[in-house]
Amino acid sequence: MTEFIDDRRYARLIGMVGEVETPTKNLKSSTEEELKILEEDFKSLQDQTQDLINERAHMESEIRSLKKRANRLDEEVRSLKSPPLIVGHLEDILDQERGIVRSSNGTVFSVALNQRLSPEVLKPGVRVALNQDTLAVIEVLHDAWDPMVSGAEMVDKPTINYDSVAGLDEQKQSVREAIELPLNSPELFKKVGVEPPKGILLVGPPGCGKTLLAKAVANHTEATFIRMVGSELAQKYIGEGGRMVRELFSLAKEKAPSIIFLDEIDAIGAKRLDGSTSGDREVQRTLMQLLAELDGFDVLENVKIIAATNRPDILDEALLRPGRFDRVIEIPIPDDVGRKAIFQLHIGSMNTKKISLKPIVDKTTGFSGAEIKATCVEAGMIAIRQSRGHITQEDFIESIKRINLKKIQGGLKDTPESMYN
Ligand SMILES: Nc1ncnc2c1ncn2[C@@H]1O[C@H](COP(=O)(O)OP(=O)(O)O)[C@@H](O)[C@H]1O
Ligand SMILES: [Mg+2]
């Protein structure tokens, strides 16, 4: 065909315009050119295909993730649409399939139990969620803690250890025997055949180290430490205080091994008197609940109680009965040896020059640990006021005078410990 083809026609055919001079040569070069163009086209199409393939893979993965998200949202919508469950308490278990529940409005029903719930968690007394129509037990709920009670659990351990409590060696020993030993090696008590004490009561004048000692215990054991001040348990509404005590003990049992520290227990533990006001009666109910809890729990439940008070004289005798606070540990005003130890402890971290402890100790008869600490702080303040970098004997003598004066005025009797910490 090429033989008969007319140059001009060919030129038109391949879309080339312009004069064609040498037909054969021209024909050859234009074919080559066309080939080149086609090759280029082919290559660019190939690239485009690759791009499209990539894009498709990308789109497919996007679809997959969107589908997953849609599923999740669907599920969320479904759970938001699901009817509410009624909260109640399981009262009794009849057999494997049925139980008796009390719904939140007080009515009692015999209902079906969810077979997938393990019998271990389905115990009388637990809080459960019930189906709205059939009241069947759907799930077991966590017990509700009063935020004040759950907030009492100490998460950060105090930095105080037994070395920060000066003197009081015998008391430290007793506390450790009564609290730490039963928690750490209960087998010892089993072997000897005695029941470990349930709790101890620390009594003594203010500022002599009761709270300090309890903090040292908290620092030293692995047990959960729950601290509650008596006045927090004295509540305004009827039944509130009792409920808090109950929750305090069930929290302690759940977190066992644990130690409950009831500071300033006289706020609720004061003697029950006749003819008291309704506020007093509420406090007495709280005390009764505390006594019931103390009696109720088993010694082996790994819950120990430390209580502290400045006023053992006004405590109800029922609290002091054996089986409740089995041990009363007295933390007295420090004697000469004790004062020396406390001074040594606090002076240890101070920059002092030529201090002779004997006259200082002799001059501070009757000082509590808190007053001794205040004396040291005051001596430091005197040195600072005189722009001295160290504390001298005279500073201490002056500071003892000042603290004595405050003592006479009654200013330091009930100083909160936070002032010194
Ligand atoms: N034996 C002691 N050793 C060292 N510091 C003590 C001692 N007793 C009291 N203190 C000081 O007094 C402060 C108050 O003591 P604290 O234990 O709170 O008294 P309370 O017996 O009233 O609970 C403590 O923070 C500590 O600085
Ligand atoms: Mg205290």
C-alpha cells in the first residue's frame, strides 16, 4: 500500500502538515516519531493505571475503616436506646435460677437470675441491675461508696516513718505487734492459738505523736490505709453517719488488707447521755453503728483499726470493752529522755552551733512533742530575724521563754498539726 500512497495524503493521514520533500525518508522518520509518541502515551497511561490502582486500594481501606466506625456508632446508638435497668438489692438466692430481690422502691420480687453471672458474685446483699419488665437480674453492680468515704483512702503514703517518731519506743513496739504483725504474719497467731487484736486505741494529750505514729504505720505497711477524722463522721442528717461507718468498713474489707485510722474519735465516741438533743442522738447512732461493725467483722478479715483521742475520759465504756479496741496504748507527755530524743530529731535538720541539750531539755518539762517542734521553729525564726545562718543556745533559751508564755496564755494547747508540717 505504501507504494501507491501519495505523500500528501499520508501527511494528512498522520496529521502532519507542511511540505513534504523527500517522501521515503519522510515516511520513515514520521513513523518513528509516531512510535515514540505512542510509546510515551503508553507509558503515561501505565503510570496513570498504577496511580488509579493505588487510589483504589486507599479508598478500599478507607471504606473498611468507615464501616468499622459506622458499626461502632450503631452500637453506641443501640446502647443509648436500650431501656434503663432498675437498681435493686439481692436479698436471697432460692436456687440456681431464681432469687429474691428488693427493687429500689422497696417491693420484693422473686425473679430469674442471669445464668451467665458466676454464683460467687451473686451473694445476698449485693447491688444488682434488674430488667425493667421481668425484673430479672441482669448484672451485679459495684457497691456505691460515699465520696467522703472513698476519699478517705490514702493513695499517697505519708513520708513519715518510725524514725520520725522520737522516743515512744515501747509504744512503737506495741503498735507494730498489734497492727503490723497480724497483717504480715497471721500464721504466728494461728500457731499460738490466740486471736490477734482487732484494733488499738491511742490515747494521750494533744501534740504527743498519736497521729504521727499512725502515719508511720501507714508508711510502713503495704496495707491500704483509710483515714477518717471523727468529726467527719458526725453528720447532720439522720442515718448518714451510720451509713458512712458501714461504708467505711465495707471499703476496708474490699481493699483488705487494710488499716482504718479513726482520728479524734471522741467526736463520735463520747459517752451516751440521757436527755440529749437530736444532734447528739445522731452522733450516738453513729457510735452504735461503729460498735456493731467492730463486733461484726471477723478478726481474720485483715482489717485493723487504729483510733486516737485526746479525751479517753469522755469515751463511751462500750468502745473500750475487750473485743473492740483490745489495746489501749498511752502516748504520754514526753519525759526527759523522750524530750531529748524529740529535740535531737528536730535539731538534726537545723544548722546549729555549740548546742548543749541538757539545759534545754531541763527547761522544757511538760512540753509536748508539738511544743518541742514549735520551740525549734521559733529558735530558727529568732536566728533568721538577726540575719544569722545558724542557731545558738541563746536562741533556744529565748524561744523556750516565748513558747512557755504562749502555753500560759493557752495559745498552743490545740494548735493544729498542719501549722507545724
Ligand atoms: N514523738 C515525737 N517525735 C517527733 N515529733 C513529734 C513527736 N510528737 C509530736 N511531734 C511533733 O508534733 C506534731 C503533732 O503531733 P501529732 O502526732 O499530730 O499529735 P497528736 O498526738 O495530737 O495527734 C507532729 O507533726 C510532730 O512534728
Ligand atoms: Mg492528732
